Amino acid sequence: MNPLFNILTDPSEFLENLFIELNKKKINVEKYQLDHICYRTESVQQYIDLKNKLIQIGELLTESNINGRPIATFKLIDPILHGKRKIFLLELPSPKPGSFYPSGYEHVEFVIDEPLDVFMDRYPKINFDKKGMKKKVNPEVRIKFAGFSVKFHLHDLEYVIEYLD
């Protein structure tokens, strides 16, 4: 068993639901790298506790202050396996001040191989959240589903941390 599942819940059901919803929308992500998975925390204390545990099973690549709260990114020693996919990166955000989110898996991000507008044009019936297109580093688009979201961007998070951040 993956040692991550002794710290966080197994993401298999989350990932399965995510792929079912993408298939319903006829969004083909087969050729895209599933770059990372995000696990939200309910409290600053939970963030600190989980960060200290995750350091034991992965490398802390960065902890950055983004929008007034720390976000840690780990490269897991043992990746999350889902079908043929291996997910090595886990993003752990502390809660935004004044916002409450239940703890749990919240989103995944895929690396696409074409401009965001070309990707979106292929899916004209999808209501993309385009706020992330304004980001200076690694712009993104997002699709919101009930209880989770899926983001698409051009560079994987490890590359962004190492070279662009």
C-alpha cells in the first residue's frame, strides 16, 4: 500500500469520479500528463500537521505564499497510481483566510500540448473558467464540477517550481 494513504485518504474514488465526469463532457485527456493532485486542508493546524507528515514520504519542492496563504508542493517517493498514470506531485494548500473548505482532494491539473485557446476551441460547449489565463507564470483554464475542478496548463508544476517561479 502507498504510504501516502496512511496520511491522506486513497484518492482512487476521487480520480475515478473525475475521469467519469470528463468522459461525460467528452473531454479526452488520455494523451495529457496528469501533473499533480491537490489536497485541501480545513485549518492551518491541519496544514502544518500534514506538511510535517508528508515530508517523511516525499521531497518538499517548495512552500510558497500564494494569495495570502502557504501552499506546499511535494514530490512523492511512491507515486499515486491510477490506471497507467503515475502522479508524483501533491499540492497541499493552507486554507485562505476567511474561507472554509472541507479537507479532501480538490483538483487535478493536466499539462496540455497546445495553446489554451486552441484547446478551449475544441470544446465549445464547455464553460471554462478563464480567470487563470491572466497568470504571469503558467496560465491555466479550469472546469468546475460538483465538489472538484480540473485545470489545464502548459508546463508541469515541477518545471514551474524549478525554472519559472
